[in-house]
Amino acid sequence: MSAIARKSLETFVVRGLSLASALVLGIVIARLLGPYGKGLYAYVIVVLTLMTTLAAGQSSAIAWQLVKGRQPPREVYSALLRTIAVFAIPTATVLIAIGVAVPSQRVLLPVAAALPFALYGALANGFFLSASDVRSGNIQTLVLALVSLLSVPVLFAHGGLDGVLIVWVASYAAAAVSSMIRMRPYLARPALEKTEYPFKQQLLFGIKTALNALVEELNIRIDIFLVLLILGAGALGVYSLGIGIASLLWQLSRPIATAAFGRIGSSSEADSAELTARCMRHSLAFVAATAAVAFVVAPMLIVPIYGAPFAAAGNVLRMLLPGIVAYCLMPLLATFFTQQLGRPSIPLALSSISTVICAAATAALLPRYGIIAGAAATSASYVTAVAIGAALFVRRTGISPGALFILNGDDLRRYAQLFTAAATRVRSIRRMILAALH
């Protein structure tokens, strides 16, 4: 098994556990707090995600400094801490002021509390990914998921949404502490080169990629804000369930992008392009197959699991699936354009196009057609952005479109070998168990 395949498998397992914990928590919240409570919980998560989009840009800047810029790890880390302070203090202050002044926005107070921890965890990933150290990032993800599950007993103990949000903040704090511990070996490494302005360099590069991350996050979340604004928190609770289930499928492809991140940035352009194309077609095949199953099965399970008030989420899910399948390729394209070519403006343009399409179509259709319109607009915007990005990638690299989307004979042979090895291992374990029983 190749290094990327092994790291992808490890990340897939961790992501699977994380998604399972989120699914369990989402079911409990939906059952005990209803659509309104679930809508508020979704709103809090979206706001924190938007606030931490800076971290996505700075994380890419950190990886670029360490790999391409060969900067001293301690100076890069010092710049990381300054970046958190520069952004977190004023942003948290604004969130607290709004939460205190506007009673309906009181849920922004836990967002302010979680923000510095979330920023640290996201920026630390820049160190981990630069060294292809997916395990440290996986540990952070696992800690976040396991601590968040404490919300389940809190809810059954009648802790309500306030109790859930307290645990939510604690989960980010615990994940940040785990990342601090894993960071120590990196800070002990010797410097290869030196710059007088690592903070300025990190900030300027990070702003470019952060702008892209912000627009991309708006692209992913703009429909949520419009549903809340136009139809209210109850409708958002139903809509967020559909989009949440669909997003689980997208997250399943992230292990491949995470495992390949370091090599896409550090390899030659030709090798990086070939690796990107290979990862894209494997991601597409995996997510498309899973989406086909979800299209049939998931809507039938929504009412038995979540309750009758969430029945409409099934149609939302089905409408989102084409866009989710397409958008699983965007992280790989963005990594190639940003980390290999040093051109974050390309992903920024793609996300901007998608955001405009999504916002305009959702705002126009939502009042008449309801939440299904938001799902249709989102799906169409994702497909459009990925199609343009793939065309730009093909023109730059000369790789054929088929190499991006279709598994070849060598890919199928590798899967056959993998399944054969897995079957052999299962038979071996079975024989060992039977021998032990006798």
C-alpha cells in the first residue's frame, strides 16, 4: 500500500468516526430540541466556520513558508501566534458586543469563546500538512469529535442548547491542546533559511488564500444564511439536515486531499499534476458510488430517525447530491493551483463565480419554491465551478479530461489487488478465531 493510500485510509477512518459522532449528536439535537434548536446549532457552527476562514489562508501560507520558503519553524510558529492575536481579539470583541446587545444573537457568545482555539487548531495543520503528517491532524479531529459527544448526556440531563454549546467550546479547547503537544517536535527542528519578516510574509500570502477561503465558505454557506433570513430558523433546521447529510459524502473524499497535500505542493509541476489527476478520479469514483446509495436509502431513513418534521430534508439531500459529487474535486484543484503554482487567485475566482450563482438563484427562487430551491441553486453552482476549474487544470497541464474523471485499467487492477489482500486477511483472521475456539 502506498504512503498516500495508507494515510488516506487512516484519515478516512478518523473522519468516519468524526462524522458518526456528528450524526449521533445531530439526531439527539433534532429529537430533543426540534427544528428550531437544530437551526440555531447549525447557525453557530456556520458562524464559527466563517470566522475561521482566515485560518485556512494562513494554514496554506504556513505550509508554503515551511516547504517552498524553507523558513525557520520557530519564527513561522511565532508568526502564527501573532496572527491569532491580531484576528481573534477584535473579532471576538465584536461577537461579544453583538451577543450582549441583541438578545436573539446571544448564541454568538460561545462562538467568541471557541474562536481562538479553533484558529490555533486550523493553523497548526499548516505545520502538519507541510510534513505530510496527517496523524497529528487526525488526532486533533478525533479529540474534537469525542469531546463533542459529551453533549449527548448533557442533553438527556436537560442541559438544553446552552449545555450543548458549553461542551462545543470545550471540544475546540481540547483539540487545540492536543495540537500544542503535537507541535513540539516541529519547533525543535533546525532552520534552513531565514527571513526578517516571517509574520509579514505569512500574513500577506495568507490574506490572498484566506480571501479565497472566505469566498469558498460563503459559497458553501450562503444558502444557509438566505434560508434563515427568508424562511426562518425552523426551515433552516430542516434544510441544514439535508445539506448536512450531503456534506458527509463530500467529507469522505477529504482524506485523499489531506494525504496528498504535501506532495502536491513539494513535487515538480508535472508530478504534482499527475498526482492531482489520480487523486481526483479516485475521489470522484468513491463519492459518486456513495452518493448513488445515499440517493436511494438516506431519504427513507430521515423520518424514522429524525422525526416527521424533518421529512422535507430528503428532497433537499437528493437535489444537492450532483453538486456534492462534483465539489469533492475542488480541494484537490485548489491545492494544485495554490501550493504548486502559488496562484490562490484561481480558486478565489472559481469560488466567487459559484457564490454569485448560488446567492442569486437562491434569493430569486427561495420565496416561491422553498428550501428545495436553495439545494438546486447550490448544486448548480458547485458543478459550474468545478467544470471551469477542471478546464483550467487541463489547459495548464495537458492532462486529458478522462484522466481526471475516469478510473483507468491500472486503477482497477490496484483495487482488485486491494480487495484480494483484504479478503485474504479476513480469511486468515477467521481461521485464527476458529483455531482458538477449538
